[in-house]
Amino acid sequence: MNKLRNLALGVAVGAAVLASSPPIEAQESPVLDRVVESGTLRVGMSATQPPFNAKSRSGEMIGLEVDLANLLAGAMGVELQIVNRPFGELLGALDAGAVDMVMSGMAITPDRARKSAFVGPYMLSGKSILTKSTTLAAAKETNDLDKPGVKLAALSNSTSQQFVQKYLPNAQFVPVAEYDEAVDMLLAGTIDALVADMPICVLSLLRFPNEGLATLRQPFTVEPIGVAVPGGDMAFRNLVDNYLEAFEKTGILDQLRKTWLEDGAWVAALP
């Protein structure tokens, strides 16, 4: 990770130097000012969304977004402070100034973009299901799930909840605070399926290989995942955007995706 961090720092310095021409008038940037003056970048995460972010057996934060947050903090020359909040409270914490950005498998949607700005995406995801039912796992369209007797769980205040309520109105919706809660309910047979992003579903198959779990072959949707930042601070937004673009062009982001989305070796570190 140190080698990757050093490479990112060099790339980010170059990105900052080669960024767009300086504005004629200096822009106010309260978030960037706070980050620089405090020497700390506060990043909001739920800590319950592997492979994006999670706590290991030892209590250490791990995941693609944890690595990316460390790279951003290193590029800015500050320390990283991860702020754990339930997923449904993260954008509220950003709006209240309790965090400087949110990275937590956050899909970029028009509704969210009305309140916060987004940088990215740094990966693409899509809505799928995790289930023990071979019939539901064979679903090719939402009509195959949209039935009164089907109980579907989804993370509260997430795009998965919005997906269920919009496209599966006849199914019984069960809100959950964390993915692990939904997986436990699924294994106990109290729900029929969990609606979640495809990486979450695939990860669950790796974590519980002997529980008869299954997921869709192709997700129902395609969703861009990005970094949520305060909408009124263009200077901070542009800086983060420049860094992400540099990470993408130099292959750093691709390396992170392969580590956390294709290689399942890290799953053993989860509780």
C-alpha cells in the first residue's frame, strides 16, 4: 500500500500542477481551507459495505474506498480520518459539515445531486438480488419479483430501497440498517431476497459458499458510484476531480478494482 500511496502522491502533485488555468479571482473554499489548516481529511463511510468499506476481524477499516481515501489524503498531504455513520446518515453528515466527503458505495443519482456534488464515477455497479431461491435468481426482469408474497430487504435510504419501491411495489419491502442484518435474515428464511449492488451480492457468495446463495447473472440496472462532496465548494470539488482523473489515467484505480472486486483473498479478513 505504501508503494501505491507514493505513486499516487506523485501523480496527484502532477495533476494539481497541470490542472486547469487559475481563475481570475480566487474562489472561496471553506472545505479545502479546513482540510489544509487542520491537516486532516474526514471521509464518511458506513463500515458495513464490503468490498467498498468494512471493518476487519481486528477492527481495521479495509476496502476499495478505504484505499482510495488514503490515496486522496496522501495526495493532499494530510492525514485521513474515517468517520463511521449508518449509510442513511452519511449525506446528512456531509450537509452538516461533519465530514468533508462521502465514499460509501454511493450511487450518483439526480435526487442526490440536488443536495450534494459528485466526483467520479470511480466504478460502475448495478442493482441485483441475493437469494436462496433458484426461481428468483433466474429472474430476467423485475416482474419476476414483483409479487405480494415476496419479501425483499434493502438498505434504508439507499438507491436499492428506491428501486424496490419504484419497480417492485407489489412485493413486501423490509428496510435494514446494514447488509449483514439482511444476510442473516436471508439465511434464517425470514426474507426471500436482498436487493443490493452487484458487488455486494457477489461478495456474499464468496463469504458464504456453502449456504446455497445465488445472484443474478446480469444486474437489472447500471449505476455510477462516486464521491459526494459539498455542493458549494467548487475548488475542493475540482481538486478531488483532478486527483481521481489522474488515478484513473495512470491505472491506479484499475489496480484497486482488481484487488477488491476480482481477487477474493481479502475476504478471509472479514469477521
